[in-house]
Amino acid sequence: MFRCFQLTSLSNDCNQLLNVIAKLSIDALRLDLQKPTEASHEVALVPDVHSKDHQLKSQNFRNRVRRNKHVHIAVTNETGDYRVHGTVGSTFKQLTQLQVERGLEGVTVTKVITTGRTDSTHAEAQRAAFVLRLLQGSQELGPWVQNVWLPADDGLISWPEEWLESVTPPLTPSPSEIDQSQLQTLNASQQEAVNTMLSTNSDHHITIIQGPPGTGKTSVIASYVQFSISSGRTGIWLVAQSNVAVKNIAEKLIKVGFFNWRLLVSQEYYDGWHEHQYDKVQKHKNLIGSSSFKHAKKQLQGVPVILCTLDMLANPHILSVFTPVVPINSLVVDEASQIEIGNYLIPFSTFQGTLRKVCFIGDDKQLPPFGQEEFEDIQSIFEVEHLNKKVIFLDTQYRMPPQIGRFISAAVYDSKLESNPLHPVKDTKIACKFINVVGKERNHQDSYQAQFISFLHLLNTDHVS
């Protein structure tokens, strides 16, 4: 039975708390129900040299065959077409062990389908456990959860007085850690963003930065890291929703000449699939795979910056191995507009003893959180009303020609987005043309494509670039 307990710093009653718990639970259930119950796979059937069993070799990572699934294999041979049923077992790189009800020698596999939803991740399981502890009255909300989900009636945010003091002694950076010549030139809005990220003012414990395409979000993160290290700070964790975004931040740090960091990556994602993406990271020996987490302490000594996905923070070794050496003092979240806010419950609750700064960077005008298209009340941090007032806007884009930039600014960003006046594509050249494509969208694999009529010849003229 639910026990209502007193919130020490807020005046919210049990109904408000129950509403929050209900929202967190319903959103988690909605997202879980979005997971497909059946998947068709691009695979090749290969024999297992160590046994009489067979293996499935997946052709791409997103569509890989996962373990502990029921499998239905459509096959054909000289006698006709039929189906073979079985289960999939352990996986290694692209290969998945296959146990089937009858032999597959001499057949051609035409289709492989697995059934069953994907198992819960560590992060999903910990989120459910957190909500359960709230219902049982055994879980303290903590200042981060209170200020995001249960602010004061007037919307003001308050923090513990002891947060004014430093939690951990800073590292003293060596002169070689920051190459001063690599410090980037920032425009006014970027400088405001970096200054706010660096601020220890109580109004800035939560910092939210909106960056439209090409406004230098990754440059802002890199500059924040450079200035933080120059001032002797440590315990800086840079996270994102996707492995690609985390890798891009790492490559930006390399580009600006800062190398004293470690990137954590899942072995399942890395082995056999994406090693090539990490060539630049591996060159500097900065990558730690999840199979090495138990013994990673030696690689963390004197390291002030860690990069990983947000879900990786739920890995049990983060708390037992990593944060005792590199505590999470500052958390920078890239792609924040794509992340449903319930995903922050774990870092907010698990690391509240050291976490004093969270910077959210993204753009809610681009990709929304997964599930928002089906359920409009799925929120990212940008849709939280009392926090939305704190957003800092990066106001100059350097990617699009100004012609396109002006259109995007007016159509999407209330004409607040400026364009680089030094862009090489000038107004003397037509940089954009709208074409009415006759037809409708159609399903294509796991996405959509337009039924297209031939306008490609226009791409070779002076009218379109």
C-alpha cells in the first residue's frame, strides 16, 4: 500500500506525487509497448564448426538477431517451402546460436522472423525499481527529482545550502592538458552558453541550451570542457542518447587538442559492428569496452572527463568502479531533446551525492523523444514548462546558405536564427528551390520513401544546388 511521506523542502501533497508517479509509470509502459513484438531479419545461415547446431549471421546491427527469442525460419528445398521453428541462444559479434526442431542441411533460407519484445535494459529496470520504491515510501526524491518533477507552486527552484561548497577537490591541470592555441572563437550566444555551463550560481544548476542545426552545439561542449579543465575542474561526464553522438563529441575533443578523457562503449555495439567508427579514439587509447569495466580503475587515474551513453550510467560497474575514481560532478547531456525525461531518474537519484550541475543541449524543433509522435504528452526536458524559461538559444547557424537559413529561421525559429554572413554561397546564386513531387509516401523497409518522378536533371542545372 502507498504510504504518503512528507517532502522536506516542497509543499506538494500526496496527490501531486501520485500524479508524477502515474505519469512516470504510464510513459514507461507506453514506450515499452512501442517495442515491436516481431522482427524480420537480414541474415545468413552458417554452420557451427563446434557442434551440429547452426548459427545466424546478422547483416546489420539495428536488425541483428537478439538472444532468447523464438525464431521462425522460412526455408525452401527441392520438396517445397516450409517453416522451421526454434530458439536463439548466445550471441558473439554478428553470430547468434540457433537451436531448431529439425535440421537445415540442404535448404535455402528465405526469411527469418523472431518474436518477443526486447528484454528490459539496466536503465529500464532501475527506473521501474525507483518508481516502486517511491510507492513503498522507501525512496527519497532528492533535489534533482524534486526540482524537475515537483517544483514549488511558484515554479522557483531551490537547492540545498551545502551545495554552495565544493564536493571534491579539483585536479590541478598540467600545462600540457590544454593547448591554448586550440581554444575556439565563440560568438556571443555560444559564449553565453559556455559561461552559464561554467557558472556555479544556484540559478544555473540546471542549464538548458537550444541549438538549431549548425549552431555549434558540439563546439560549445568542447569549449566548456577546455575552460573547465583550465580552471582545475574534474568529474565531468558527457553523455548522449546515441553512441554516434558520444563518438562525435570525442572526435571534437581530439580536434581541439584535448586527450585526457575516456570513452565507454558497450562491447555488443562495438565488437564486429562498429570498430571502424572508433579509429580516431583508439589511436589515442581512450576507449574502454564494457568487458573491461571490472578492471578499469588503472585507466581512470587523473582522468577528469568521461564520455558514454545515458543508458550506460545504469551499468552496475559505473557505480562500483568508475564514480569512486571519477565522480559525476557535472553532467552534460547532448541530444537532450530526443530523451524522454523519465530516463534521467537514475542519474538524478543514483549520483545525487556528487552531482551539482546538469547541462542539457539539444533542439526540440528537430527530433522529439521516441514515442512523442504517438503520445503527445511524452516530454523531453525542453517541454517542462517551468524549465523552458531557462533556455539559452544559440542564434547563429554556420551550415546552411543564408537563403535557406532565412527560410528555416522564419518557418521554425520565429525569425530568431541568424546565418553566417561569411558563408561561401552568396545570394547571387539560387541555393534553394521547392519542387512539387507528385505521388505519395510508401513503406520502404523500416522507413518511408516518396514515389518519385524524374526531377533529378534539375540538380545538374544552375537552378538548384
